[in-house]
Amino acid sequence: MAKVEENKTRKAASEKQVSGREESEFEKRVLQVDRVARTVRGGKRIRFRALVIMGNRAGKVGIGIGKAAEVVDAVSKASKIAQKELIDVKIVNETIPYKIELKMGSTHIILKPAKPGTSIVAGGAIRVICELAGIKNVVAKILGSANKINNSKATIEALKRLAK
């Protein structure tokens, strides 16, 4: 009996190795990929920067920023960072418990709880973060900045403050 179970676990592990990917409870979404260049002697050195949002749609979400010479490497680095930076989000009746307003750098973010059925009324980075965190009803506004990295960091900080 134990041998049969052991064979099943080996088979499952080998299937994961064959597919090349491990199944994860977290969903990741690449929000932005930028080509960044720095000038060095003899020309420009080009790298890629990726912004990845990772969440389990059940109260955990994180962001990661990774840089590498290839896009795939930048995304994988950002994913590892996002996995390490996960935070718990306080969700009450599929929304946030109360209104929060946060000014961080040039970004000003407003998050308000919403009635059931409202859905996510937000743009850009806030929408993706709220979806992956598992917040189903929220009204949000970004003021002052169009920078996705700063908006993401400010949204994560606002959600951290909700948990306190």
C-alpha cells in the first residue's frame, strides 16, 4: 500500500519536471517590462526591468521588480522577489474595511470600500493588485503620478496599513 502511494508521488513529481514548471497557488501577472540603458565606455548597455504582481486571490499579494539582460530572466527575478515580499490583506465582505488615503512620493492613492456587486473600479496597478489580493469590490483613484512602480508600491503600503 505504501509503495503504491510512493509511486504516485514520484509520478506526480516527474510530471512537474517534464512540464518544466511547478504548480503554485499564486498567480503572477507581469505589469510592465521596460528597456533600460546605461551609458558605458564604448556604447550603451541595455537591460530589461520587469514589474511583477503575485497573489493568491485569498488575501496575499506582493510586488517584485527585477532587472536582467534578458526579459525572461528579469521576470523570473521579479517573481522571486514578489514571492518573498508577500503581505496579508485584510478583507471584510469582499472589500476593504475602511477608506484609506496615502501620499507616497508624488503618488496620491485613495481606496474606498464598496457595496457588493460594485466590482473593482480602479485603473492600472491598483486594479491588478486588488484582483490578485482577492478584493472583489473597491473604488480607487490614483492622483499625481502615472508611474506604475510608484503606484504599485503605494498601493501595497496602503493595504499593509489596513492590516494594522
